[in-house]
Amino acid sequence: MSEKFIRAEEVAEVMEISVAYAYKIIRKLNQELSDKGFITVTGRVNREYFNERVYLVNPPKKKAGEE
């Protein structure tokens, strides 16, 4: 089973960015989660939420007639 949280080092590796910038991204994602009422962990972010926000795992569905 994969870990529930992704750490800055892995975010940096996956996104090919510096670890310092990965921490900024994690802070932003954790703030979004906190605003929604979730408990967050400093320096880590929920892996599922990360994948959803970065890779659009669940992209918004198009309405009928949209291309």
C-alpha cells in the first residue's frame, strides 16, 4: 500500500522542481485543504489530493454540447 502523504522531496522529484519550491506548493495545497475543514500535516500533503490538483486525475466533466 502506498503512503497516504507525499513529502516535499518526492514532490520535487515528480515535478522536477527544487525542494524549496515543493514546500511552497505543499503549503498552498494544505491551505486549500485547511480552508475546506481538513486537518493537514506540515511538510506533507495528501497524495490523492496532490495527484488530483497536479495531474487533474478527476477533471471537470464537460456539459452536453461542449467540446
